[in-house]
Amino acid sequence: MIGVDAVRRALASYEATVVDDPARPRAAVAVVLRDTAAGPEVLLIERAHHPADPWSGHMAFPGGRVDPADADTRAAAERETMEEVGLPLASGELLGRLDDLEGRHAGRPLQLVISAWVYHVKQHGPLVQNYEVATTFWVPLTRLVDPRHGVEYPTPVGSFPGILVGESDRHVVWGLTYRFLEILLERVGHPLPHRW
């Protein structure tokens, strides 16, 4: 079983690869874990459908653009998580940081840099979704590494590995979210069965 203690130990000694370029547009996400009797779960959201959002309807972690008022990407991840699902991470445990990833950003000449911060929350109230979130999911980590839930996600430029976490036509984790999970789970010795 994958435990939060294993994640804590793995990230304590992990030096994330950080893209340090102030000219690049930035975003940040929170990878939030909680304990259950059956093992740890990770929080995922289904983004609400919006015509101006290139990731509209996709499965993701809570997060978004870094605002000028944010002290850093960690502050942005915490602020966005509070805004999107009403979960205060300041009272949670910061476990560590994953490698920065680069993704496309519609209408911008420079690629977006996304940072991911990993948290453990012991107790929390009900999640309160804002207009940016259609649905929230707590997904067992054991489900993510189970090859029976691996799928191919079709896009106009080809198919990519994904993980089915809900309805087959809409709740598939793929893309940057998949890649962050790949980094995390490989670090704790439970790599995803299908590599990106």
C-alpha cells in the first residue's frame, strides 16, 4: 500500500527541478492527500466548462494562475485551492514540491510554467466548489497505479495515457495532471503502469 509516510519520506529528500525564469507566465497547483481506512486519497477536480478556458472540462488539481499579489507559487496554490474548493491548506502539512512542468498557454508566446506543491490534510470540512469547478473527487492512490483503470485519451494530435477516475466519457486524468502524478508516484516507488 502507498502510505502518506512514504510520500513524506520520499519528498523530504527530493530536490525538485524548478524553472527559474521571471519572464515566463506561471501557474501553481496543490496535490492534496488525505488518509482513509483504505489508504490515502488525492483530491482531483473536474474543471467547469468555459469557452475561454483551454482546459475546460478536464480533470485537474486545484490551482491556477499566479497573481501579482501572491508571494510565490506555493502561495498561489494555497490561494487557488481555497478559492476553488474552500480547503485551507495553511493548516495542512506541506510534504514537498514536484518538478515544474511546462505547458501550452493559449494566446501567449511563452510557455506556461506550472509548479506543484504536495500537502497532507488530516481533517477538513466539506468541500465548497466555486464556479470554476464542476465536480470534486477524492481518488485512492491505489486506483491510480492499478493498470485496470489505465485508458488511452484521444486528442486531435494523438492518444495519450490516462487514468479513468469516474465516468468514461469525462473523468479521465491525462496531460499535465497525469505527469505530476507520474513524478510523485515514481518517487514513492509505485510508478504508473503507462508512462507518459
